[in-house]
Amino acid sequence: MARILVIDDEDLVRFTIEQILMSAGHVVATAENGAAGMRRQREIRFDLVITDIMMPEQDGIETIRALKAEFPALPIIAISGGGRMGNLNYLDMAKGFGVSAAIPKPFTPDEILTRVETALKH
Amino acid sequence: MSAAEVKKEAAAERRAMRQLYLLLGSIVVGVLAIALTYTVQARFINAGEAELQRVHQTTRQLAGTIEAAHAAVRMAPGLDRAPSVSAPDRGAFIAASVLEFNRMTGAIDELVALLAEEDAERFGKSVDRLRRARAQLHDLRQNFRGDDFDFAIALRMHELYIGIVAQQLRRTHTSLASELTLDLGARREVMRASITLIALLVLGALTLLARHSLGSIRTSWAHTRQAHGALAESEARYRRAERGTNDGLWDWNIVTGENHLSPRWLEMLGYQPGDLPYRLETFADLVHPDDKAAVWAAVDRHLQAGEAYDLECRLRCKDGSYLWVRTRGEAERDDSGKPTRMAGSISDITEQRMARESLQGERDRLRQILDAQFGFVCVLKPDGAIEEVNRTPLALMNLTREDVIGRTFWDIGWLKPGTEKDIEAAVTAAAEGAVVRNDIVANFPGAGLRDVDAVFQPLRDADGKITNVVGFGVDITERKQAETELAKARDELEIRVEQRTHELAVERERFQISQTFANIGTWDWNIQTGALYWSERIGPLFGYEDRKIETTYENFLAAIHPDDRQMVIDAVNACVEKGETYDIEHRVVGLDGRVRWLSEKGDVIRAADGKPIRMLGVVQDITARRAAEDYLRHAQKLESLGNLAGGVAHSLNNLLVPILALSKMTTDGLPKESPARNALGKVVDASERAKDLVARVLAFSRRETPEISACDLREIAADALRLAQSSVPSAIRIKAEIGERPVPILADKPQIEAVILNLITNAVAAVNGANGGGGDGRADGRVALGLAVCAAETRFRSVPEKLRGRPCAVLSVADNGGGMSAAVKARVFDPFFTTKKVGEGTGLGLSMAHGIVEEHGGVIEVESEPGRGATFRIFLPLIDAGANAGAPKQKAS
């Protein structure tokens, strides 16, 4: 039962994750991009943030870094449709920035819920 | 007259002549006789006359003496009066006496002298008396004291005495004179008589002779008449000749001044007979004023010295113009040599003068031409004597023509001393018919030694006989010097050329080596002549390896790939005609069939007027570069494709999120018996598969630097197969025999996967008939993939040499498509080689596959025959299975 923020530029994805999380009893808020996400987080201190990495405006990685800088204790889960920068894919990079989990799309509901439980526990 | 008559006539004439001679002889004899007589007698007479004269003279003298004596006596005063004469009178008397004494002695002396010559017998006594008287006078004189009156008296007495003697002598002489006169008269008579006698005798003889020869003389007269007739005839002939001749005849009587001029003479000057008087003055007036002096001088010389009279002068014609004539003549002289007549002719020489003038003009012109010659010209006699020479050498020697004409050519001193013998030999040879051309050395004061190119040639007359030797020479000193210097310069040049050639050889070596190293060739096309030069590398670059072929524009074009040919032609023309930059890249097809890419850069060299002369170009093999470029392009395309794929994948993944998750959620929420559960389950499956595919495509399109890792070829093959199967029409079955045993290799998985995928794709295309090499698609098209392992010691004969002796993996992809010909098989791994239609394939797949396999230490081969499909085999070295087990680096896909 947590307050979770979902940041993704694709509304279908936002809807799907919302449905999954709500089915597990979490309270979910969404944001379209990193900046909006930051604002929401400042307004409402969420317990967890799930963010896509490849997004216009504020890149996902940037968002993660900014969140981590401002809310060091905040657990973050990164999701991605697949992208590489050089030899490293974004998810691996995200791990480098200290996200709790990196989940590739598409995912099953279980894959999300499991990771959320794990991240919330820490 | 007949010959006999002529003979008779002649004989008669001879007789007459003889008689005439006789007559003449007689006359002569008679005359001589008379002359002789006369002479002899005359002598006597003369002697007598002379004596007579002398006597007369003596007589006169005597008379004179007597006169003197008488005078002396008369002057003396009477002898008896002597003492009464006064003193002054005495003095006068003495003085007069002295005078008389002198005169008297003188007279006596003369008389004595005269008488001494006379007959001594007759006058001897008188002479003695006179002598004695003289002596006495002399004595008196000696004793005279000056005032001796007595002397004077005595003197007078002696004088008187002398007078008396003289008188006696006179008387004697007078009678003598008479005697002589008589004698003389007699002699004269004698002479006259004798002469008369002789004359009569002669006359008588003559008469006899005359009578005798009257006939002959008459005949002679007849002859004379005939002679006259002949003379008249000849006169007439003369007249005819005079009329007929073109010359005018003149006949000047020097004595009378008459000057007969023939009608033709007058006519020549436009006059008629009778117009002018026949006088010398006529001629004199008509002579041109400027010629008068010469004419009269000539006349004088002829008349005085007998010099021939032959000169040219002008005579005035009736119309006032002047005619040039040649006047000739000769004078007749009398016995004393005095000229009495002169006769001759005048000829109109106008034409001759004109001819002479023009001839002279021509001669002058010839001389001018000769003198204007740059070299010397001379005409020699065969012995070397100079007949003619032009001005050139004369001017240099400061001589005149007259100085050298006649002298021997080589003795003039204008040759180098010591060379005279050579020149003599040359002239002699020319005189015998040779043409001798030599360099000789002349020596001119002031100019020094000069080299002369001289030629001596024979000159022949109309009959071919050699009459002269002609010499001609040109000063070639400067030329010879120039030749010497040229020879020197040439030698120097040869040395330099050698040096330069060596340098050039070295440079050429460097050039060729650099060309060889850089694989660059140069060509040089002479646009005017069409000649084409290829450097060493051009042949190989264009695919004409070792074969010697003609360097021609046609061969150049033939080597170019047919599709690029027109482009090349256009580019060459554009550069030549319009000056556009020539910088192209085109393909060439070598004789071995290999395709290469060449870069050509060149430019046209033009003349000053812009006309193209040459085109030079540099050719470089850029096959590797183009392959690299194409690789890069391909890679970039791939990259962009990759990016696209990345983007697409990303979007797909996003879209799959709701499909997968929500389907799962819905399925989980449905009761187990619900029919929808099954359907949704299928949706979930499809989503999973879609996720998988996206992931694979993404992974495939992301390949960059190879990352070698230990992997199992089976996995790679399986992945490739899966990928291939998704894009292949289901009609074609890909059979795969991968085997159970692991096939560990060291490889970059994506690369090997790409290779296998490429082979499968090609096989499918072949079976579909898209390769163009074989027939149409087969209904039973089969593609088979096989994977096997060969042990090191295998005798599998198709294991390539490279991998013999080691364990290796063999992956084969076989199809039963159209197969390929040997030619295609040979080039199938070439970059850009494709049998597919344009746009359907870049031809890079197999070449890339080849490259990748080679990099992995393996070998890729093809086995095929037309109509029997193809089998591609990849051999890769196996690694020890356990060696790199552990944590193979696996990338999240």
C-alpha cells in the first residue's frame, strides 16, 4: 500500500502500469515527463518512482539523477523500451545511477509487482 | 678568147714586152752613153772652166794690185818735191805709207798664193820677183824708225816696181785666158759633136727597133686598149659595187682639196647627189664637234706616220641628227712620200654600236654581278693564269684587276703560305676534268687567315674541250669557328646528357617504384596524333596484367565497365572540349573478370590558342577505398536502420506493454473455464513472441565492434535460423541439422549470426529464382542447413588447407536452386559482385561474410554447378570446450 509515481511519455504505458499497481492496492500518480514528475514528487513525497528512460525533455537518466540528488532515499525503478548508448544499454546505465531495478518492456504484471515489493522493502 | 689565142696573145705580149724592154734598154744605154760622154767631157770642160775662172780671178787680183800700186804712187807727192814737204804733211804721208805698206804686203801675199798654184814654168820668174820684192818691203819695214821719210819714198818705189811686175803678169794672164777660152770652146764643140753622134746612133738603132717592133707595139696598144676596156669594166664594177655596198665611199684629193663622195655616202646622211659640194670642207663640217679633234688627229697620224686610219665618229645628217659611222681610208703618196690622195669608206655602225653598248652593258652587268658576289670568283687558264677575277679578293688585297690578270693564281700571295702546292694540285685536277671542292686557307692583309670553302671546276667549250678552270670560294671562317664551338658544345652537352640520363634513370626508378607502391598509373594522350603512353602500372590497374597489349584509346575504353563507359567518354570530352575538371571514378573489368574501381584525375594541356594538345591523367585503384566507403555507407545505412530499428523497437515495446500486461492481467482475472481465457492466452503468447522478435531484431541491428567470446555455434545457427524463418515465405522449408554435440568456437556472435543469416537468405533467393543465374523458382525448393564437427585427423577432403590438422566446425547451407557457373563461382565473394538485379542486393553480403569468416580464422567456400544448386560451407576452428567455460560474457539482448 504505497504511493507510487509513474513517469512515462506513452499514455498506454502509464495506464497499464497504473492498472497493475492499482490492482495490487497501491495509490498511483502519473506524469508525462521528467520535469512534471519532479514537480509531483516535490509536491507529494511518493514512496516509489517508476520512470521510463527514453523520454523527450528531461531524459529518464537525468530524471533519475535529479531525483536521487534531491531524494536520496527514494527508491526508483527504471523501465525501457530498449536503447543503447554505445556498448551500454540504458538500463545498465540506470543501474549505475542507483536504481533499485531495471525492467525492460514489455513486462508482465508479476514482473512489475515483484520489483515494486522488493524496492519498497529497502 | 680561146686558150690558144690566149697563149698567142700572151706570147705576143711577151714579145712585145721583150721588145719594149729592148727598146727601153736601148734608150737607157743610149742615155747612159750620152751621159757618160757628157760627164767625161763635162769634166774636162769644167776643169778648163775652173782654170779659166782662176785665171780670171788672178787677173782681177793683179788688176787690184796694180791699182793699189798706182794709187800709192799717185798719192806720193812728186819725188822731187820731197824735201819741201812740210812736217805735218810728212807725217800724214808717212802714216799713209805705212797703211799702204800693210795693204801692199797683203796684196802681194795673196797674189803670191794665187800664182803659186799656176804653171811654174810660165809664171815662176814673176813669182820670184814678187817674193823678192816682198822680202825687201819687209826689210824696209824692219828698219823703219817712224819718221823716216826715206822709208816712205823707198816704199813707194817698191810699190811702183811691184806694179810693173803685176802689169806684166796681167798681160800674161790675159793671153792665157784667151788660150783657155779657145781651148774650152774647142772642147765644147767636141762634146756637142760626140753627143750628137751618139744620139744619132741611138736614134738610128731605135728607128730600126721601132720599125721592127711596130707590130708588137700596135698589139700592145691593142692590149692597152683592152686593158682600158677592162679598166672601164672594172670601173663599172666598182660603180656597181659602190652602189651595191652599204658603205659610203670617199676619195679626197689632198692636193686640190676635192673630196669625191659616193652617192651612198650622201644617202647615208640623208642627202642627194648634188646637195653638197665635193670638197673636204663638206666632210669637215659634218663631223660632230666633239669628234673633230679625234678625226683630224687620226688623219694627221696617218698622213705623217702612216698609222692606220680607222676610227668611229658622228656625222650630221640632213635632218640634224647624228649618225655613228666607222671611217677608214688610206693615202696614196708620191715619189717623195708626200701624200697626194686619200680614199676610204664610211659604214653605218649604229647597230653595231647599239649591240656593242648592250654587249658592254651586259658585260658591265655581269661584272657587277660578279663583283657583288659575296665570295671570290675567278676564271683561270688551265695552267693557273688568271683570266678574270671579281672585285672581292682584289679589294681585300688592295689590288686592281690589272695587277693580277695573267699572273698565276697561287702566286698572288693571298693564300696561306705553304698551301700553294695544294691549290696548284686542285687547279690541275680541275683542268683535267675533276670538280675539286676543298677548304682552303686564305691570307689577307688586315683580315689575317680566313677559312674558305673553295671549289674548282672545269669550263668546257661547245666541243667539250676544257678551256678554263673556274674557281669559286666563300668565307666560312665564322662558320668553321661556329662548327668548332658547336663540336665543343656538343661534347659538353653529351657529357651533361649522360649525367642527366643517369639522373633521369634514377628519377624514373623512383617514379616507377613510387607508382608501384602507391598502385598509381599515369597516362599521357597526345590528342593531335592519338599516341598514348601508359606508365607501367596502368596495364595492371586496368586488368591487363602481364599481357602486352596495345596502348590505345580503344583498349582503354574496352577495359571500362560497360555501364560506366559512356560516363567516362563524356567526362573526357567535357575536359578536352570545355575544359571541365576531369575527376571521375569508374569501374573496370579486368581480363580475368574482376571488377575494380579506379579513380582518374587529369587535365588537358593546351596551345596558346587554346587548342588541346595533350591530356595527362593519373589512375589509382580505389577498389579498397570504395569497398571501405561502401562498407561505411552500408554500415551507416545499417546504423540508421539500426537507429530506425531502435526507434521502432522502442515504440513497439511501448505498445506491447499494454498488450502483454493487460492481456495477462485480464487472463488471470478470468475464471478458469472461461472461453475468453484461451483466446487471451493466445494474445499473451503472441505478445511474448513479438517481444522476442523485437529484441532479436534490435540485437541484430546493433552490431558494432566485434566482441569475441566463447560461444556455441549451435546457438548462433539456431538464432539465425529463427530470424530467417520469420522473413522467409513459408512455402520454403529450411531444414536444419544442427546436431547434439556442442560446437564451441571463439566468435563475435552477432557477426557469425549475420553470416549464417546471409547464407540462408541467399539460398532462399536462389531457390526462388531471384538470382538470375538459374531457372525460375522451384516448387520443391529446399534449403538445408547442416552443422558438423571435424576432428583434427579427419580425412574429410574438403577441409581446406588452412584448417587441416585442427578440429573445426563445418556449417553448410545448401540449396537446390539454379546453381552457378564457374565464372560466377570464381567471383561470388568479390565485393560488389552480384547476380541479383539492380536494387535487389548490394553484392556485399557474401564479401562481408567472407571477411568475417576470414577474421575468425576460418574459411568460406562454395560448391556449385549450373542447374545443380549450390552449397556454401563455413569452416571455423573449434576451441577447447572447457577452456573458456565459466562466465562467457553474455550481453543482455
